[in-house]
Amino acid sequence: MKKKAIPHIHIGTLNTYNELLGFPKPRNPLFSIQRFEDFPLLAADGPIKLTMDFYQITFKKNCGNKIIYGQSLYDFDEGVLSFFSPKQVVIKEPDQIAPTGFIVLIHPEYLRGHALESKIKNYGFFDYAVNEALILSAEEEDFIQHIFIQLEKEFNRAIDHLSQDVILSNLDLLLTYSNRFYTRQFITRKQHYNSLLVKFEALLDELFAESTLAEKGLPNVTDIAAAFHLSSRYFSDLIKEHTGRTTQQHIHDKLIDKAKEMLSATNLSVSEIAYQLGFQHSQSFSKLFKAKTDQSPLTFRAGFN
């Protein structure tokens, strides 16, 4: 039986968004903050795929709704912050109960010319999966909720020449603290993540022990993160936080160890070694090897003769 296709709704403007929810026309076409308590329960026969042309920040509490990102099902719990980039795809299950909290929608044009325009692109959590949301402590929840309330108050004031600056300053504060709280989340879950790090090292050992690199190519961050059901950005931030090194650096370290082993223990040419390690061009392998060891592959091999 053919699997039923999931309906896809793309929302390009705040006017479309408000019409879909039965709200009045937006006060500002590029920025909005709303309470989930004011949302209607949307009837649907099944999940809906959603994409929007806005940055989204959601702060949800007391919510029984479920959202799927990829193959991961996520239940919103007390004090959860989620971040979505423009055009990011999420799959939303039908509403069960009305959540409480806030949703902020920011069109990229609203940030034009402000320092936050470039700064927001550096926050990795806008590329995290839904199941990698920020789970807030009680103290953090109170603090974050206060910022959302301030944003709401400013948004509902009569507009003047400073309105946008004040809103963006509060958004900047919200994102700065969210970044801090994500770092805390990495630390407080250290025991869980230590287990993941061990599995990460084991996976690298397994990949480089196999003789399939020539066929599959070098391991990449996206595929490794997917093996742990994590987004590449979250996985990379996690590895960097706990080891001080990027995922790519770990891959290269393992690669160089394997290359040294092959250079010292086999008679394979440099080109053959490069090919077996997944390189299409031996020059790329030699360049990386020299960058990591300050020696060419042939110079390294000569030290064993």
C-alpha cells in the first residue's frame, strides 16, 4: 500500500501566517510575537510539513504536542526553547492540547543593517534538530520568560523611531543567554555525552579499519552525526565543547594515524594509500599529511628505512 504523502505548507509572509490562524493582519510585516494560548487548535488528519521564510524562536510549556524532525519524535516539556532557520523543514503532528508560551517570527529583512543580521547566522542552534532543543532549568525558564514578556510589551507599544532597536536589543539578549544555556546543557549532560564520545571514537576506529574508504570516500561530519541521530551542527558543537577540537579534526587525526601505519608497515605507494583512504587525488592526501605532520608522506616513510 502506497504511503500517504504528508501535506506541505509553505508560509512566506506574516500575513499568510495570520490568515492561516485566523488572526488579524500583522502589526508589522517583518516581526511578530504571539502567545500560544491565543492559538486555535488546528484540525488535521495527520502530520503536516511546515516551512517558513522566517527565523522562529519558540518557548513552550505544558505542551502535549509532538514534532518530528527527520526520524526523531520530540515531546515538548516544561520550559523548552527551539530555534528554526528560514526554510527549515519540520513535521508537526496534529494538536492535542493548547501549549503555553511564545513564538517569535523574524524575517531576515527585519535584521538588515543591524549587528544581529550577521550575528544570528553564527548561532549554531538555529540549525539544530527539534529533538536537540534547549531544556531550561527553573531559574533559566523564569529569566527567558521575562525577556519574552519584555519583547511582547515593546511590540505592543505605539511604534516610534526606537521601537526596532529596542526589540532587536532584547532579541540579542535572548540569543546571548540561549547560547550560554546551551553550553550549560552540554556540561550538565556530560555523563551522557561522555558515552557518546566513546562511541564516536569507536565508530572512527571501525570506519578506518574497514577497506571500504576507497569506495565510500572519507567519513564526513553529516554522516557521522546521523549515525547518532543528531544534526551535524549540534554534534559538532557538542564535540568541540567536550574535546576542544572539531569533528573534522578528530576525523583527520584518525586519518593521519592510519596513514602513518600504512606508510610504515606496507610497501604501498603514496597514491595507493591515498586511494585506499578515500582520496580522489593523491595530492590532496599529501597536502593534508604535510599540514598535520610537517613532513611529506615520503619523508615520513624514509624515517623507517
